[in-house]
Amino acid sequence: MSEGLTMISLEDAISVLESRVSVLPGEEQIPIGEARGRVLARQITAGIANPPFDRSPLDGYALRAADIAMATRETPARLSVVGEVCAGGWFSGEVQPGQAVRIMTGAAIPRGCDCVVRQEDTNYGEETVEVYRPVSPHQNYCFAGEDIRKGTVLMPAGEKLTPVHMGVLAGQGLTGLSVRPRVRAAVISTGDEIVPIGTPLAPGKIYNSSLLMLRARLEELGIIVTQSRSVGDDPQAVAGAIGEAFQNADVVITTGGVSVGKKDILHEVLPLLEAERLFWRVLMKPGTPILCAQYQGKPLCCLSGNPFATIATFELILRPMLAKLSGDREMTYRRTTGKMAEDFPKRSPGRRFIRARYWDGLVTLGKRNHSSGALYSMVNCNCLVDIEAGNKGLRIGDLVKVVLL
């Protein structure tokens, strides 16, 4: 994109940002206990089978199926009990015809046995056991490698680790993993009108809600926030803050100063930084005046200062770029369709996103304030409804496009 003033579509904005970033290079070694939410840097192959030995799925007796083929309650099969094995133990001998070993759930099945009879079908004998019903060969029998065979590709590079992944890898005896580095982001709010929370609110001032909101959202997505700070409406000061932030960040996000007013200074900041402007203004509301640039090969994303516009453009435009940068495919959002459970009669001359709640295919709006400066109506919102340009209003039962957050 050039430095022209033509607005671009949401999809083009996403494409431009994605085309300018690649997965962060390198990898780091971490303990497996710290791996939740991290992205694997290397493929992992099973070094051992799971289970690593044939085992019993229940409490009972390990024996040969042929020895109890004719067993009934009236004419039970009688076998000598030659040992007992519990989970974690091992029977070192080999079971002969006419013999049985008392066995507990999870224990290794002794050599010579081809099945397990559950203890409820016996008299619970300790030296001699009576078995009242037959079982087939390999009945109640878990084979070594039944879950995972040695040499199986367990997880490819790029897999995001959940607690279940961690459990599988712990079952392989792994203590550490090679993962991709986490994205580092800095957040800067601009504007003379904003003051830090915890300070007296003077006339004409507002508390800085967007700074804390963005920081929390970035951290929720697994991104390291290297700094979050506020700077007044001074182009030199903002340029200095951005340049400093990039020394320890892969991406810098700013809020405020991107429209066409007297205090919209980010247009002056980019030349001071010698940053390449990628695009300014996207065909959507809220957040139309989003400004994105590249500074020394890294993305600089300048969002509207209105709270809902801030979070909406972050979710819709920045998340796909951050997903590519991190190598985390799950970091981006999903889309679906839903059915309106209530009316939204307002016309939408241009493409518009409104706050909503999606559940079981239905989209509800509630009594929400949909202005770009309103933030409270985002509480309990889990989606955005994507309304096409020229829409004359939504009615109950209309199918709509939904962005799941």
C-alpha cells in the first residue's frame, strides 16, 4: 500500500499486515510445567509406547482363557493363585496352565496370560480361585502401545499446548520442551485528556481505560507486554516513546491521535520516525481511522482512542497479524452465522460491527449502547455482528455473520 488516502476494506487491511510479518525466529527451552498455551517449535515423536506394557483394565485375575473355557457357577474352573501384582509392580515369572495371578487395575499382565477375569466373577480366592464364567483370549486386556505406539508423531511444530497435550507429553517422560518465543508488544496511549487511574479527575479529563484494557487483552492472548504508558499530544514526545518502545518489542500499539482533528498527531509522528505508512482508514465502523505503518521492519498499529473502536479494531485487524507473528493459529478469531433474536432497526450505510452475545445459534443484543465511545456495553459481549454496507436494519430471524471473540 502507498501513502494515499483511499480507504481499504477490512480484509485488505488484514492482508497488508499479515504480508509484512513472519513467525518470530528462534525457540526457547522451558519446563513442561510452564508449557500451557505455548506453541511447539519442533515436532514431537513418541519415544516410548503408551502403555509401555500389556496391562489390566480392571481388578481380577490374569490367566489363560483356555483354562476357564467351560467355567460356570455350577461347575467353576479352579486355578492355583501363584502371585499378586498391583499397579507399579511386576510379576517376574511365567504363568503356567492351571495357574492365575491376582491383578489390580493398571498392573502389567504377567507372561503366559492372555486375558483377565474380573474379580466379581470369582470367589476372590487367595491360594485357589474359583472362576464362574469364561472369557475370550485378550478380553479385559490392554495391549502395549494401545494408546500411543513408539515412533508416532504426537504433535507437529506449531501445535498450541493445552493441559491434555501436557499430560500426553508427561506420559512420555519429557521434562522440557522447545517452544516458539512469545510476541512482545508495547502499548502507548496518546492524548492530553487522559489521566492515570488513581489520580484526581480534573475538569475535561478522563481516566485511561484503553491502556489497561489492551494490556490485559494482550496478556490474555499470551503476549508479553513490555511496557504500557501514556504520552501527551506532542509529536516529538510520541515519536520518542514509540522509538524507545520498539527497542524491546516486536509490535507497538498506540491509541488516539489518528483521525483528522487538530490533535490527531500520529500523521506527524510517522515522518519523524521515518516509518512507512501502510494504510490509513478502513471501510468499517467503529475504528475507521486506524493507521498502520512499518518501523524498522516491525508493525506499528495506531488505533482510535474511542474505547469500543480501540478493542474492535484490535480484535478484527490486529489479532490475525499477531497470530501469524506468534505462530499461534488459534490466536485469531472464528466466524460463524447466527439468527437474530431481536431487532436492530438502525440502517448501516457502511459496513458496521455491533456488540452482541452469541449462544446456541442465537444472537442477542440487549440494551446496548453501540456508539464507538461506549465501553460498558462490551461487558458480557462475546461476539461482533458483521453488518454489510447498505443494510436497512436487522429483524428477528435474520441470519447474520458473527465474529466470535
